[in-house]
Amino acid sequence: MVKAWPGKTEEQKRRQAEAITRDVMDILGYGAESVSVAFEEVTPDRWKQDVYRPDIKARSDRLYKKPGYKM
């Protein structure tokens, strides 16, 4: 699940999904049929309560790449 602010084009989302799929296949050794990628658009005014608190702050011990900001 990729969470991002609204405004990315369908082309950008498609390319990102393809890149994630390639990396999962290359690094983890899975086939394309085992990979799914979804995008969830979250507005900036909802980011803190919908993404930062539940997905970043509450699960920081699971993050392999942490954001460069705090809220």
C-alpha cells in the first residue's frame, strides 16, 4: 500500500507500481503474480491522523525506511 497526497497522475502511479513490482521480484525472488500494489490518496489535512499516527508513529519499530519528518 502506497499512501500519498492526491495529485499524482495515473501514469505516475502505474510506473511506481511497476517499479515496486520489479524490485520485489528482483530482491525477494517472487513472481509478478505474487505482487500487488495499491495507492491510497490522503489529503495533507488528514495525513497526521490517517497516516502518521497509525502507520508511522505507532509502528515505527516495523519501518525499514522512516520519514525525515515528525508531526
